[in-house]
Amino acid sequence: MTLLSSLSTSQRVLRALMGAAATAVALASWLATPGGSLIAALGLVVLTAFVVLDPGSRRTTLLMALLAAVWLWSAPAPSSLRHWALTFLVALALLVVHLAGALATVLPPAAPVPAATLRRWLRRGVGVVLACVPVWSVMIVATRAAAPGDAFLMYAALAGLVGVGAALALSTRPPKRAGTDG
Amino acid sequence: MTTPPTTPLSARWRPTAAHLRASVLGVCFVAIGVFMRRPDAVVIGAPLVAVAAWSVLRRPTALPRVHVWLRHPVLREGQTTAWTMAVAPGAGVEDVGLAVSEAPFTRYTPPSQSVARGDIGAAATPTQVAGPDGRDGSDGSGTTDEPAGPAEQAGPAEPVGGLVLLDVECQSIRWGVRSPGAATCAVSAAFGAWTWAPEPVSAEPLPTVPLPEVFSARTATPDPDGLVGRSRSRRAGDGAELADVRAFRFGDRLRRIHWPVSVRTGELNVTTTFSDEDAEVLLLVDAMHDLGTSTGYDGESSSLDSGVRAAAAVAEHYLRVGDHVGLQVLGAQASPRIPAELGSNQLRRILDVLARVRVADGGVVDKRRLRAQLRHPVPFGTLVVVLTPAVSVDVLAHAAQLARRGQPVVVVDTLPVSMTTGELPDDLLRDLVPDEDEVGDSARLAWRIRLLERQRELQRTRLSGVPIVPWVGPGTLDAVLRDLGRQRRSPRVMTR
């Protein structure tokens, strides 16, 4: 566990972002859902504090799993546009928690995170979100169109996800150079 | 550029907790969404799956070649060296970082003790680094690119031929054998999903020789007795300083004839000079106690700091003027006696021994060692300079004994001024008592009594003919050496 006083400013910002995103999901699951629980939200906020202090631990995985589980438990399957918007925001917040936690552990905690690294991670984060937009669109369409018990569109969405992954792989693969060992 | 003086570090790429998190949670959320018909679970899991897939597809395929080393084997107080990390990144490497752990009496630049660089993939091109054996790092066909030379600026440097250098500067601020903090380096790939992290690298102990304080003595040593040198002896001979004008005798050199006196008196007269000879100086550094606070070469000095730096300064001065200088550290473990020699190599030997001085812990063994060291014979005519905080009675008694034998002895008092008061602050008093709970009025009273005893012992030592001076840098020894010179020219009683 790292002392906050020994962290660089950029690391503190990263951890603050992580804490804010996790707290926002916890509060949203309490305030914006019909089955929200104050106790669960408070528990998540307390766990968030520990995760912020040590983002490289397994507690980060536990926090993300609990945040998603509490949200899925307290919110019904989205049917209105408001519910979908909230779901997307929760997905974005969880992505922020994951990326900020990963970036916070990549480099020495006391070292300022290089600007180039921040730009690259931000760019890729946006890329991931854009890549997920088709999947999310399929989900909305599937929810509106599908009769109960028909999972065809769900599988179509999964196939789309795989396709998006393959497209990402092809687009991000560096060009081969002659004579390199990589 | 020369070859990095270390073998490349070895490790292998490992998936990080973040990658496992993205993979496991992403798949779980999507599975929950499919099997429980919760599209919102798929929405939440999709970004994580995308991140995990991206990370797998950009997995590094080659090991980076990393060298980490400390640039200098020996330092002077205040000098700076650097932990240097040279990375020849392979494909997929995106971020590199170097962190150095904390070490006492060491200042780091940057103060965070760590540096990172994040544009490795864009800036560096695949290259090969020659190892210390001269063989190429990867396929045997590449060029040789290695970092070397002093660290000019800490932090990430520009890539040199595809090689990325990171420096964390370490400034040693106190003499002694320093253990620079271990260097930890890390290399990571896309989304922090893969990390290449070898074991932390520790450097050999780094001797830091004392920075000699400014010192000069304009008065010659009282009893030079060598062959060559710049100290005026008491004997007539070839030299620069005028001794007498006397009548010409057979064998005198004609160029010594003093014509004004010869013309005036009507007979030939010649000038005589004192011969220039070298003196022998023995430095006795009292390491039985280290009193006061030490905050480095530019801060407060403890008694041992003052003693060591003063010994270095005196040795440097007398060796430069051609005298023989020897050294004995009293009470210190594994500190060999250095016989009096001259030359720059002798200065190096003395500084090296001074850098390794460790204060005695005051046990029976240390006292026995001190007595054995004090029994070493001192050649007659040697100027003995005792650098002591004058807390150890044995050392003062030894100085008085040498003086009674006719040796020229000077005691330099190295007790810090802050310690000469009876009203010591708690932080200074804490170093004097064995248990922190004992810090209080009784300990303060005990120190006051010790100071009174010390004053009495100093007085007795002075009465036995040993001058005691505080260390003030240039001119510290001038007045006492002049007095000693006068004493040497007058008749005296001594014990053999």
C-alpha cells in the first residue's frame, strides 16, 4: 500500500478519478434504481477508499465486480432511454475505474505519469468506447425487438463483439519490418 | 559509446492483475448478460472484453534488453552519481519506469526518486544492444549502442539510436560507505496488461570520501627531520630562509658570499640558511564517540564529521607541501593504521580509510582496541594532531603522555558548539542516552556533570603542555605550531 503523500500529482489525479468513478456508480446504484440499498452503496464507498490506496491489489477486481453486481441487482433490465443512458454511464465509469487502476500500477507511484502515456491511454480509451458503440446499439435494438425467449439478437451482438475485436486487432497491428526480431 | 558495465537483466513478460481483471470480469459480465438475459450486463462487459482483446493482440513478442547500473564506484561528499537504466525495447513495449529506494544521506534528483517514459513505442526503433561480452543482443547483425558517461541531467533522456536512457541522480551528502537504494525497473505493454519486471538491482557499497574542509597553515611544523621538503628545519643547510652571516670558511660556495658585509668589514662573509626538510605528521582521529547531529556536508556536523573532515584537510595540506602524513583512527573497527608516507597516493589511502570510519559502540572490546592502538610507538619529532571531542579520557591522557615525552602534540577539539551547553535540546539528548524514555532532567544533569569533568580534563591536559584548539579551518594550527616551535628551541625536561 502506497502512502498518498509519496505519490506524484498525476498519480493522485488518477486515483481521484478512479475513486470518483467508483463512488458515482455506488451512489447511482442507490439513488437512481428502484432497488438501491444505502448499506451496499456505503460498503462500496468504503471499499473504494482501500482500492484508491492500492489499485494494484485484487480489491480492485472485487470492487468492479461488486459495483456491477449491485447495479445489476438493483436496476431492472433497461427499457427506457433514461435507463439505457444510466447503463452506458455505469459502463463508462467502470471502464474508467479499470483504466485508471491499470495506469496507476504500470509506472512507479512516485513518478509523474508522462504526458505521452496519458494521451495514448486517453486515445485508446476513446477507441474502446467507439468500438463498443455498435455492440451497445445492437443491445438496444435487441431489447426493443426481441420477444421473450428469443436470444438470436443477443448472439448476433456477441458475434459483433468478436468482429469488433478482430477489426481492432487488424487495425492496431504494427506493420512488419524486415530484420526485426519482434 | 562504451558498453554498459553490467549484464542485461533477465525476466519474462507476465500478465498483470489489470489484464486478468479485464478478461475475467468482461467475460463474466457478457456471460451473465447472455444467460440471464440482461443486456445491461453485456453493455458493462463489452468495454472490458475489448480492452482484454486489444491487450492480447498487442502482446509483446520479444524480450526487452535492459541494463541498470550505478555510474561511479567512489564519490566525494557532495558529488553526484546516477542510477542509469538503458532499455532497448522490443516490439510492443510502451512504458518504462525506474524507481530507486530511499537511502540515508542521499539526495535524489528528481526528488520522487523515480522516472518514467511513455513514448517508447513511438520514439524508439528496434535495435540491438551489445552486452559486456561484446555479443549482440538479439540476432547478431545489429549495431552497438550503449550509454556511458556522467549523468548530466536526471530523468528520461532522448533515445540514442533506439536505446532509451533513464537516470535517477543520487548525491551523497555525507562521508562514509553509503548503500545507494536498490533500483527497480519496470517495462510494460499496451493497457498495462503485460509487465516485464526483474528483481530490484542493488549496487555495491559506495565509498564516499570526506570533502576536506578549507585548511592552510602558514607556520612550519616544529621539528622537521626528513631529507627533502618545504619545512624549515633547525639545522643549517641548503634552503631559502636566512640563518646567519658569518666569516668565509674553506668549502663555502662563492655564490654565498655576502658582498655588502664583506666590503664593510674588509673580510669575506657568507650567508647561511636553514635547510628545508620534510616533517612527519600523525593524525589521530577519535572515533570512540560521535556527538551531535549530522545532516550532511552542507548542514550540521557531528563531532566525528568535524574530525574526519579536519583530518582530511590537514592531510591534504601537509601532503601537498611535501611532508609525510600518517593516520590512526582510534576505536574504529577494521580501520588500519596508515604509516606516514608522502604523495598523492597517500592522500588517496587516507581518504579511503577515513571514508570507512565507523564509530565505536563503546563496548569493552572497543576500549581494549583503543588501548592497543594507543600503544603504537610514535617516531620522535612527529607532529601529532589529535582530533577528538575530548570526551574520552584515554585519548587526552595519551596526548599528555606524548607531550611529556617531548613530542609536539596538538589537540583539536571537535565537539560541536551546540553540544557544549548543559541545556541540551531533547533531540540531541536522545542520542546520548541508551533509552528514549530516559530523556529528561536527569539526563540533562548527567550531561552537565560530564561537561564539567571534560573541562577539568582539558585543563589538566593543557597544563601538561598540550595546546588545545577548536577546529576553525584555515589557521587553526598556526598559533599553536608557532608556540611549539619556540618551545622546541628552548631547553626542556622530558621523560623517555
